[in-house]
Amino acid sequence: MSDTLAAVLDAIDQLSAVDLRRLDVGAGPEPKELVHARMVTAWLLRLQPDASEALQIAGRAHHLERWKIPRESHPDGREGYLRWRRALQDHHVARTLEVLREHGCEDALCQRVEDILRKRNLRRDAETQCFEDALCLVFLETEFRELAERLGDEKMTQVLRRTLPKMSDQGKQAALTIDFDPRDRALLAAALEAPAARHG
């Protein structure tokens, strides 16, 4: 890892460490977005051990300062949700580029990080697809059970059938390695077998 990459990742981590929300994945409660960022990094390096600096930065900054734009800041309904998601993405990109420029990163690296964060050329760009896979895998690791309990098995299967097609075959195989309980593994298996989940 280059000194510049290490400094950029550390700067991003310092910003994420301010998150007051907590997530416990086994090591005790820690800032939620800091935990998410490190989990995405771990998946990226597992899926693509030679991940580029741009991919590693995008993974670490994918939810940078997400808590500053809460869902309730936008109207209810699908249109409000989509506007919220666009606002979040714009904020993540802007803040990440600020960090990169503060560390003297070249324009080409800044542009590449933005392309990955905005998921441009998803499916056609191997790094962008790897980024999407890692995000989906962290979602499965951290939110699956809570969401399944809230929605019920049938609706959770529908959520999975919308999520899994975003993933590559490699990503789907990685999902099967997550330590799910038998009930969750059965839901995942059912969604993977569905026609809509086979064309990722």
C-alpha cells in the first residue's frame, strides 16, 4: 500500500469515526459507517486481491458521512426515496473528492473513484461490479436478519430477488459463504434459484 493510499484511507476513517450510530459485529459497538467501510474493504480484497487504489478508496468512502442526510430529509414515497439516494451519492462523491484533493491525488484517480462511487458502467466495468458485489455482501451480513424479521419471509425473498441480480456470479457464490442461520440460508437459496436471480 502506498503512503498516499494509507493516508487517504486513514482520513476517510477519521471522518467515519464521528458517526454516533453504533454497530456491533462481534468486537463491541463501533461507529456504524466505520464498520461498514472496513467490511466493504475486506470483501473487495477477498473478491479482488489486487484491487486498485481507486477501488479501495471507493469502498472505504461509499457511505462517507451518510448520517448527515437522513431519510426523513426527503419526502416519503418512491420519488422521495430516489431523490434521497441521489443526494447521498452526490454527498459521498463530493466529500471523497475533497479528501483526495487534500492529499494531492491526481485528477485521473479522482475521476476513477467518482466513476466507481456512481457505479458507472456497472456490469461492463469489473471494478464497479466488484464494488457492487461488496456492498451487497455487507448488506447481507449486517441487515439480513433484522430486515427479514421486520418484513417476513415472503417479502424478504422479494428483496433478495431484487438484490441478487445486481451481483456477479462470483458475488453470489461469496454470499453462500456467509455464516447464515439455517432459516436465512434457506431464504437466500430460494432467491438464488429464482429465474430473476440467475441473470447477474
